[in-house]
Amino acid sequence: MDLDSALWPKGVQRCTFPKFMIGITVVSVVLVWGVYAALLCWFKGLNQTNMNDYYGFALWIWADLAVIALGGGAFFTGFLRYLVKKDELKHIINYAVLIGFICYSSAQLILGIDVGQPLRGWFIFWHANVHSMLTEVAFCLSCYFVVLCIEYIPLILENRQLDKVPFFHHLGHNMHGIMAIFAATGAFLSCFHQGSLGGVSGVLFGRPFGFREGVFIWPWTFFLFTWSAAACGPCFTILVTKLTEAISKKQLVKPNVVDLLAKISGWMLFTYIIAKTVDTWYWAFVTVPSKGFNWAFFYSNNDFYGTWILWLEIVICGYIPALLLITKKTRQTNSTLWIAIILASIGVCVNRWALVLQVMAPPVMPFDTWALYIPSWQEVATTILPVAYGVMLIMISFRYLPIFPQERELNPITN
Amino acid sequence: MSASDDKLQEGATDSAINAVSRNHEKNEQADNAGGIVILFFIIGLAASMIVGWIVFPKLLYSQKDQPISFSHAIHNLEVEDGCESCHFFREDGTFSGVPKLEQCIDCHEEVQGESADEAYFVEEYVNKGREVPWLIYSRQPDCVFFSHAAHVKKGEMECNTCHGPIEDSDNLKPYQENRLTGVSRDIWGYNIGGFKKNIWDRMKMDDCAECHKKSLGVKDACFVCHK
Amino acid sequence: MFPFSFEWAWDMSHIVFMGGLWYALSIIGAGLTYCIIKAAVDTLKGDAGTGDHH
Amino acid sequence: MKNNHNNGKAKKFGMVIDLDKCTGCGSCMVACMSENNVPFKADETDKRLSITWMLVYKLNNGKSHPDYDECYLPRPCMQCEGDHGHSPCVSVCPAVATDYSHETGIVSQIYTRCFGCRYCMAACPYHARYFNWWDPAWPADMEKYLSPNVSPRMRGIVEKCGFCFHRYQLAMDKAYYEGRDELEEGEYQTSCTQACPAGAIVFGDLNNPKHAVHKIALPDSKHGGRPKNPNAFRLLERLGTNPKVYYLSSRKWVRDSGDNYRPDEK
Amino acid sequence: MKIDRRSFLALSIGSTAGIHLTPLPWKLMDDMSIWTQNWPWTPVPQDGAASYVNSVCGLCTAGCGIRVRKIENRAVKIEGLPGHPVNDGRICSLGLSGLQLLYGGTRVKTPLKRIGERGAGQWQKISWKQVIDEISKKLSEQRKSGNPQTLGAICNSDRGTTSHLLNRFLTVYGSPNFLRTPSVQSSYEIATTIMNGSSGTVGFDLENSDYILSFGSGLLDGWVSPVRMIRAHSIWKDKKARVVQIEPRLSHTAAKADQWIAIKPGTNAALALGIAHVIIKEKLYDKNFVEKYGFGFEEWKDEKGQTHKGFKQSVLENYTPANVAEITGIDVAAIISVAKDFAKSAKPVALCGSGDGGAPVNLNEMMAVHALNALKGAINNKGGLQIVPNPDYILWPESEMDKTASKGIQTERVDGAGGKKYAQARSLLNRLPEVINASSESPLQTLLVYNANPIYTMADSVAVKEAFSKIPLIVSFSPYMDETASYSDYILPNHTYLERYEDSATPYGSVQQLISLARPVVDPLFNTKQTGDVIISLAKAMGGHIAKAFPWKNYRACLEKTLGDKWKTLAEHGYIVAKKDKAPDTASAKFDFAAQAVNTDSKNDAVAPADFKPADLDGDVTAFPLVLIPYDTMRLASGFVGTPPFVIKTVGDYILKENDSCVDINPQTAAKLGLTEGNKVILTTPKNKASVRVHLSEGILPGLIALPRGLGHSAYDKFLAGKGVNFNALYAPMTDPVSGLDMTWGVRAKISKA
């Protein structure tokens, strides 16, 4: 028996406590580095970054958009589990929620560093401008984060020791009981903030690269973002699950569960990427020409952005994983599944990159020049900070919380 | 988590369970216990009410007396043009605010009357040519642009609409300054709850907005009042 | 955010946007309150927690 | 409405900058800095970190010697109205720290409201918005020259040109004091207009046919303010920003530099 | 009653609930909000009554009227003075930033005495009384040695009462060595002396010209009177006057000109003569003017009866467009068309003196260009050059001289100006380092420096410093810790121009005769003194006839007395326009094409205007294949005033990047050298080397590189010091054989990758 085995979920085996602590320490070092960088940004100001007046939105906003897209697994899996009633998914929903929780808390942390006057950050709520996409993002994001907390709390309460407290036990039980309501609210909120994030650059009619025509009151990137998050978020959930399995060297979720989620993701991704192709085509041949640009302008005359980014995003990280996932054989082959989920996760990040950083890069005034940007170490550190924090939270949660309901069954303790 | 923590948790859980079971066992004590709980609740409530309503404002504001005593009432009788005799508009339309020594000297070159305060004023300030370091009750933070001309000249408002019946006061109240923000208490108002009876009780943005909305029927652009 | 904040206007955008927001918030709030109260009641009832979560 | 405030129709302050006359001397930039308490730091050579509400760009025709030619183009904030009534920056600000004044047509920036999200900077195609990456500092006794009419900005917020709006306020104060509601054309002029040694900047009310700006640029209100003067143009009109700064140039390549054109349009 | 856990719980719930029923959390929230919107460390400028003070700008010699906005006793903004004849309400970037100099960190706050090594920056504060005592004692001793001419003074101008006081002090002390900082005006003065026989200065009636042929004059780059020139440019645009700019680099002036003629540097004189050739050949010149006023246009005889070729013949023989095209690299057709355009214009004018006019121009070019004006009668006529008499309002009684003084004042000037070799020159500061370095003991033992920063502005900084190190006593009157002040023994800080009274007369280049009065805009911030007062005090401390020569109580009294009945008007308006209709002295009503004053001695017309000799640049062509030329910009001050932070901020990143100056280079040349935009390179000249960056520009001729003037300060604060390279440090002056002035227009150079 290990030092902390009383806290482990019932009937599972975990690594030794010292080994666990070594892991935690390693991650803590990265975490402390990130916290140091964050403190520098808070106390010395954003001059610590390599952002400038051309790159007011940079690495951090990309990281925000990316983690929220990747965290999209939580809302979409929740939506499938509670509203579409895909019951199998209950075996992975916990982990999806945890990943979502990590992603969303990270996003809020990054936003807290990113704004110039963090102590006035609450103005976005108090003095909200309801026409701003960012307001919509802030509201839905924080509300959905509350929902994620609500979804994560019962999981914490299921800890073997906490569960012994009757109040906690009942609270957890009751929350589970009405989880469908929370999940539905979450899905509603999530749709909106994923969409608003898509609107962030879509409404910028001064920035032809980001600007998209409107559907209702939103530019259509609004819908594309929700769609892509629903498609790629679950892929990321599967990716992290498989990574966890690889690291813990045991199967945690039955293949049929993964397969179901992968299949749904595949079809989402496939339909999304077609929509994205149409969007790109319309943008390239209708939207930007009307502003006086050739689409190729945005992919030439600079040291970084070329058409490769389109190929990467749409073909390599779009069609390929989509096809791999909707094809039964490749979906059920471990290696191609790995490739597909990795590509899909990269794809959504590339998309967010393009719609944040590439929007800032090309000159809009004809006499201006391309602006490229390389983040400072402080920016990199604060962006890695949430990764370290996420790894740590997963380590702790996995060790002490019954995240994978099938783990006991799949890994019976023999001795 | 260490083993000792582990034990603690076990212990705590046990006692919680114990407490629950104790309650079940000693049902007759329940009323009594409930009474105590309510009592403590009320004590907490009352104490925090006292802190919040009485102690807090005393801590929040520092208090200073004006450098010399001054009666608006007396001056108001002596001057011809009411407030604008001393608080006048400059030729460029800006408002002079609190008078400079220069204006005071017009009448106070020599000691007037027999009051000791007057003698002190003449000796300390007039004779030495030092400006009186008046503490200004109605000074807004730097972000505020306020045009007296727009209100008094264009809007034909009376001074006391916003400043209250100060012309009748015999002395100057102590100046209170918010320790956190450095802003005069008159801006938030003397009621710590922020309630006002008269227009002049508060000078917060909402108070400006209220009147603007009423009299102009529109919410102005931000920089009409901000700089 | 609140009708008494300076920017508030009783126009369509505010009603739709804030309506949606407050609607979501009240569901979350009501749900949470329900769970907490029910858990407290269950605890007092002495239902010592045999039920399974799933 | 504001009209009862004003006894007249809404104003639309705008600028006409004659690029034939502009010599690129930089007076407008310094006039702006010294009027508006703009901070400075030891190294200002990274122009993307340098706060210049008014910025003179150097344009060239992209040709080789001897056909090579240059032109200077001062760029204040364009005070966009937007073709459909919203400026690129105003609608995106999540905290209403910037708004469009329908009374004057000027886009404001409220420093105490701004919390530094920089969305407006991403929205502005003219790069007219600047972020305070550093705390401002005025060494030696330089704080003494700060004007009380403009608030010094703190670190972490966005600032921009507001057509010296405080000068409008001061002019209105004087007018009210003298019992007037309307300003003469010369009473409200921006600091750059006043300083420009070439007299290349003309400022006034675009809605007022008596004002020079209206006469020179001939803004066509039926077509989103597009100029009728053949030498006049605005920057990036095609984006639908509907700016209030007009430029004049007798050189075609300069006028063509004001907007983007596809190769097949040229 | 048992107090258990539940009681505590109840207590805390009660107080939590309670506190929310009080204003505390809400009020604190509001206060925190206010606090975060008005951080205590962000300055809040004090409000108060606004007022305006009219004065005159002292940052260059143009003399623009300024109007300073004040809030109570703080100066908050400098604006142009509406109605002022020079700038009419307009103002340049330097003038706008004057308050940064006033309130900035480069001020010398009290008299200082050096205690460490020269230039080491170790100073001792000293009282005014003591410093005057010490210096007057030293001067008295020096004078007793019988060589009063070893006292010298450097000053940017010889106009205005302060300069006159300084000059008078030197005179009664017994020294002729009053040295003036040279500029293009020095060249114009010599040219008018030689060709017009007038000692007046040249005014440019450019507002009325309709064709401006500029031989490299940076009319829009700070030339002579920057704001006035830019205003004139707008007038030209309005009335469609034509501007032709001749220079190897596309300056702002060239970019705004109707025609830019890229010429090989140093060949302006040849082009001017080529144009003259066309005009004469086509008989397009103003015969009336040439016949009535001209001398030496045709063949002429000197006093000895020797016959000389006329200007006409020389030009026709030697400067055919084809010849000139070869020398200058300009098309024959372009030369002919420019000549015709010029000649056919009603009111054309030709100008020379490159860049901002801070540097003199070689006499040859000056005379050739001046001759062009004469050919079109553009002298003392509307739209042309006007010979403006020197200001004459300073009328002090002749000072009493003692024996030492009379003897000393008769000695030859240390710079040779007015002597045998450089008879026409009034002052040749550029020769000073050479003269000092050539002698074992410095001919100047004491040097007073007023409104000048020679260590920065003079050519070959190394030689200048060497020469200065040989002068035992250097006294600076600078209000700022500039290069020269840092290298002096005493600093007697003047008030800045915003803290003092000072008159200034007819700005250079002005057609109107103007007297302006600067007056204190704010009370002096520090323990500084008007230099006029200091000179009067020094004189009084020296006693005897020197004290007697300064009968005024103080500078203010002197100024009021001097200005007499003008004082009142000046004090009210800030300036007076003397009679507009100039009365040119009769002597200037002639034009000597033969330049007899400098040609009589020579047999072969060597320096006649009709002659062009390519200058031999220092250094070997193979070792230094490129030619480095300096350029000026309105966004950098290259004179005795350091560029303030606001103005430095406007400097493009293609001129200054981080702490490196950028050199303009044609992409062709760069490609040959394997250089691309932004490369760091070492720039080497025969004199010095420096690290710079490359800026590719189609606006410069191949084979040339151009470096901005005004950077490379070692003094001042972090907003200026250490930024870029000082062009003056990279070349040795070329002395014009006739005028004695520096005629450098470029220097051989090479660049290699760093």
C-alpha cells in the first residue's frame, strides 16, 4: 500500500507516491517558470511581450482560441451524452469535462494576463457593449466555465474520502441527477462563445483577411468556429485519453466508446471542412476582390505566410483526418486513428492561428508593409503555463478521482 | 498527500458523521441548539452591520480642516454679483473655481473687522503673499471634464443646484478625503450608502447622467464629460 | 450588465443579449440551489449515502 | 436630442490634407505630441511601439531611378463613421471605452474605461490606435509642461487622436460664456492644423458648406461622403470605413496609393 | 451555552450576510474601480488660468515668432505667433519642442567649475560671485602678459546685443578674435562683397519667385529659415511656380520639386555655368541688367592695363552643354531645357548652399550661381536675391582703449579672416583647429563659447578636441550640458531662450528688416544668468577702461537703452518691421562678373566665376570607392541645439534604428557590395570609421552613400546621446583657397560588412 492509497479510487492501481511526486515536481518547475513570466507581465506591464501596435492580438489570443476549440470536446460530448443520449459516452464524459475545465480555466488565466489593466477586466461585464464579439465571448465563456465547474465538482466529490461526507455525497448525487440541464445550458453557452470567437476576426471589416460576410447578425466564421470546435474538440479528448492510456500503460476506455466519438467527430470534421472550403472559396473570390485584393496577396511577399498554411489547414489537417475518421477501417486501426486525431487537433489550432495572427500580418494600407512577429520568452512561458497546469491537474485528478468508470473493469487488480 | 493529512481527513469525516448522529440522538437539545445558532447568526449580522455602516466610513475617510475659517454667508452679503463675484468665469470661458489670493486681496489688503481668524489670514497669507491651500470639496478625478460655462451660462443652472445652499453657510465643514482614491467625500456624498435626497448630495457619473438624460433627453458621447 | 449600469439601454440588442445571458444564469443558479438544498435535506434525512452515482 | 443643445444640425468635423503641399517636415507630429501629453521613451525607433497619434508616412511609387518618386502622408485618426453607421473600432470595444459622437462626428477614447484588450487596434486598418506598453514617464521637470486639458494616460490602455476635442470643449466654453452656441471656423482647429508650416492641413465641419473643408473636398453625402473633387481621395474607402480625413494630390500614383486595387483593375 | 463549530458557522454566515447589507462591499468596489482608473503614479497636470506670452524662438537663426501657452506659471505649449512676418502662426517641430529643452534633463542648473580631467564630467558647484571673480582674475593676468589677442570667443551670430557685448568685451580687452559659426550666409556675404561690393546680407524674396532653381539647397529640409521656406513652397504650389532641385539624393525638397535633377555631387558650379552658356548663347539674359550694372561680362582691363577674358567668352568657350553633361552626369537636353525654362521665367531665382544651409559652400559655385541670378537680373528685384543692409540699431559710443588693447586689436586674427590671404572673410572658425594644432602653444589662451557647440558642429572632431585641449581656459555659456560645455573649464549657464530677454535682428535670409525681442516666458528655473549680464559683471570686475566700456547697470538696462524708443513697441508686440522698402547701398547696384576683388592678382582667371575645378577629395579612390555625402532633415537639429525627445521620435527608422544611423545607398551599389536592407556595416573614411546600417533607396545616385546630420551626440541625455553617427567626425575640412571657408560637400568612403 502506498502513502496516499486511501485516496485512490476503489479497485485501481496507481504508481508509487514518490514517483508521482517526481512527476509533479518536474511539472511544477515549468509551472513556476510560467508564473514568474506572468508576474513579470503583471508588474512590469505588457512591454515584456513582443506584441506591438500591429500585433495587439498575438500568441495569447491564439492560445485562447486554440484551447477553447480543443476544450470543445466537453460541450459536444456533453451534448451527445445528455441531449442526444449517446449513453456509451458516459465512459469518457468525465475526462472530456476535465479537459474542458482545464482549457477554459487556462483561457481565463491567459486573458487575465493579456489585458493591459487586469484590475479593470470586470468592466467587460459591468460596462458591457452588447455589440462586441468580445463581450459575447467573455459572458458565455465565464458562464460556461461555471457550468464546467458544476460538471467537475461532482467528480471531485466522488473521491473516495470526500464521498464519505454525507453532504458531499448527496450533493454529488443530486448534481449528477440534473446534469442534463447543466449540459444543455452549457451547450447553448458554448455554441455562442465558440461562435463569437469566430466572430472576433470575422467582424473586422477593416481587416480583409479576417472579414467574413454576415449571416443574421454574425459573420459566418461564427458558425464555422462552433462547428470546428465540435469536430476537433472530441478529437483532442480522444487524443488526451489515448495519451493517458499510453503513459499509464493501461486501457482506460473501451474501444467502442472511442470509436463512437471518433466516428461522430469524423463526420463533423468532414462536413466542417467542406463548409470551410466553401468559405475560403467565397472569401477568396468574392469578399476580398471587392476590397481590391487578390487572394494570393495574403499568401505572398512575406517570409512566413504562404499557401502552405491553406494546404496544411484544409487538406492535411482537414480532409485527411476527416476521411480517416469516417472510414471504419482506418478509424479502428490504432495508428491511423492516432494520425487522424493529432492532425485534427493541429488543424483547429492552425485555423485559429490564421484567424488571429495572420489577420494582423498583411498590410492593409497599400504603403504599409507585412508585419511578422515572434513571441518573447515571457509570452511563451505564460502560454506553456496552462499546459503545465493542465498536466498537473490531470495527474492529480487521475490519481485520486474515478475519472474512467471502465478502468476497474479493464484493469482488474490480480493480487 | 501525506499520511497525516490522510488521518486528519478521516478524523474530520468521522466527526462530521458523529455530529450528525449526535443530533439524532439528542433531539431535545435541538431547539436549544437552534436558538444558539440563530443568536450567533444575529450577532454576526449585527456586528457586521455596525462595521459596515458606522466603522467603515470612519476608516475610509481621512479628515482635514480648511486652513482658515471662512463664512460664505458673510461674503455673500458683501459682494455684488453673488457667487460669481469670487468664483468667476475667466474671459476665455473657463471657470476660475476657488479664488486665488489675488481676489481676496481686493478687500483684505488690510485686516477687516476684529476676528482673530481674519488677522491670521492677513498675516499668514496676504502679507506673505502665500496662496491659501484650500481643500476643494467638489474636485473630480482627472478623467472628468466639467464645463461650468455649459451648465451655468448655456444651461442657465443655479450654482446651488449642484453645490447646495453653500452661500448660507457660516463656516467650512471639514474636508474628508477617501484614503483609497484620494477623492473628496462630497463626490460620493455623505451618506455612505450612496443615497441622496438632494441633487447636490452626490456628484457621481450616474448623477450627471441622470440630469443629462432628463434635460437633454440623450446619453451624450463619452468625451463630453471625460478627458 | 445591469439595468442600472450607465450603458444600459432598453433596446433590442440589450434585451436579446442580456435576456439570453440572464436566462442561462438563472438556470444555472436555480439548478445549483436545487442541488444544494436537496443535498442538505438528504443529509439531514440521514440517507447515509448508499446510492450509486450512475 | 442634441439639436436642442446645439440649435443647429449635427457637426461632422473633418480634415483635408493637401499632399502636394505637405513637405513631410514632421511638425504635425510634434504639435500633436506637445498638445496631447504624449509620452516618449529613450528608444523610439521601433515604430510599432512608438505612440504617434499623428504619423507621417513616406510613400513611394515603387519605381527605380530616375522615375522614383516619394510623397509624405500624415495620418491622424480618420474618425470613421462607417458606411453603415459604425466605425471599425467602436463596435468592437467590449467595454464602451470608445464611442462615436453624433454631435461632432468624432470617435472618442476614454482612457479610464479602457482595460487594454486591444481589440480596437486589431480592428483599425489605419493603425491609428496606440497601446501604452510602458508606464509614461516625464523625466527631469518635464511634468511641468503637461497640459491640464488632456489626461495623461496610464500603462496598459489604448489611446488615439481625437481631433484635439479638448480644443472644441474650450472653444465651446468661450462661446457659451459669450452667449453663443456656434463656433466660428477658426475657433476650433486642431493642433496639427495650426502648426503645419505648409498650411497643408485644413480642418472644419464637413457638414457646413461655408467651411473650407467642405468646399475643398466636396463630400458627397449621398455616397457615404465620397469626395467630388477629382484630386481628393480617402484612405481605404473600399473597406467601408467612411473616414473623415480627405487627402488631395495632383499625382495619380499618390491617389492610387490611397486604396487597394487588384492588378486587373489598374 | 456551548460555542461549537455550528455557532461559528452561524456567526460567519450572519456577518457575511450582514456585510452585504451594508455599503462596505459595494463602496469598496466602487473605490477600487476609481483607484484602478486613476493610478496615483500617473501625473495629474494642475489646472489654472491660461495665458499666452509672445516671444521669439531662439533655437535657430530664423527668428520665428512664438506664442507660449501657460497655465499659471507653467509653460505648457509653444505655438507659432500669428501675423509674424517670418512664420505667421506656423511652427516647426524643433520650435514646438522647446519646452522639452526648458524643462528637460540637460540643463546646467548652476555655475560649474571643472574639478576632474577635461571632459570627465566632474564638476564643482560655484557661486556666480566667485566664478566671475576667478575668471576675471585669470583674464586680468593673461592681459598683463601683453598678449590680449589670446582671448577668443565663439558665437553663432554677430547680431544682437549679447553678441555685441561679447565682441565689445573682446575689443576693449584687446582681441580681434571674435569667431562666428560659419553657415551658407558666410558664403553669401563673401560673394556679395566680391561681386556686389556690398557688406550687407542676402535676403531671398522667394515668395515672389516663379522659378526656383535650387543647387542642392534644402528649401524644405531646414534651409536658412525653415518655416518660411515651407510657407513659400505652399505659395509656389498655389500659383504654380516651378521648383527644380539639383542634388544627388532625393531629399524632401527634391521629392516635392517639380523636377529633380540628380547631379554628380560637387559639380554644381559646372552646371550653373552650363546653364549660363545656354542662356548667353541663346541671348536669353537680361541685357538691360547686365549692361546697366554688370562689369566684366565682356572683355575687361584691370588697373595694370592687362586684358582679361569676359565672363561671356569664358562660359561660351568652356561650358558647352556637352562638356557640362560629361562633368555633371546630366543629359544635354535637360541642361538646355532647364536653362531655357529658367531664362524664360518672369521672376526666376537660383540658389545654392546645400542641406539646411548650416555649412558654407565653395566660392566658385556660389559665384557661378550668383552670376546666373545676375544674368536674369534677379538681384535686388522682386522674386530674387536682395542685398539687405546690416542692422544698425546698436549704436554704442566708441569704447575707450588702453595701450594694450589698441595694440592687441591690431594683431592679425587667429583664423586669418580679413588678412592677406582671406581678405573678404569676416570669420573663419573652421581654420581654428588647424591653426592651433600647428603651433606648439595655442594662440588662444582663453576661449569663450556662446550659443555654439563647436566640438560637435565642427569638422574632424578628433582634431577639434585636440585643438581645444591645448587651450588652457575654456568658458562655456551654454544652458545645456552639450559637448563643448562638457569639455570646458567653467560653465556659466545662460537662461534658456524662454527665460531671458534678448533681441535678435533681421533673421538670415529675410528680406524685411526685423527686430525681435525674446522675453522671459517663465521665471528662470535654475541659478542661471543671461550671458549679457555675465559679460557686464566680468567687465566690471576687470575694472579700468574695460569696466567703463560697459556703463549699464545690467543687461536689461543695456537692452532698453540700446533699443530706445523701440523698446516699448517690442515689449508689446515682440517684433518690429523696419522700413519695408529697402534702401540698398549704391555699391550693391553693380555686379562684377569678373570678381576683380579676388582676380586682380592672378593671371589666369583661376577663381573667376567662369571656372570650375573639380575638388580633390581626400583619400584614395581604390581604397575608398564610394563618396559619402551628408544630408539634412527637418527632423534632426544639426546645429548648436540638441534634438529634443519629441523630434527624435519623428525620425524615421530608415534614418535611425536603435542606436545606429542608417546610410542611404542605391540598391544597385548595395547589390554590388552584397548588402541588403538593414545590414550593419562599418563605414570608413580617410579620417574615421563608424558602425551604421544600410538603407536601400532608389532616391540616391549609385556610387554614393548619404548620412544624416544631427546624430552622434556624446553629450545630452539618454534621449539623444549615443544615437547614431556624427557626420562631422568623419571628415577633415577642405579650405576654399579664396574664401577660406570649409567647402566640403562629401568625403571618400567605403563600407564593409560588420
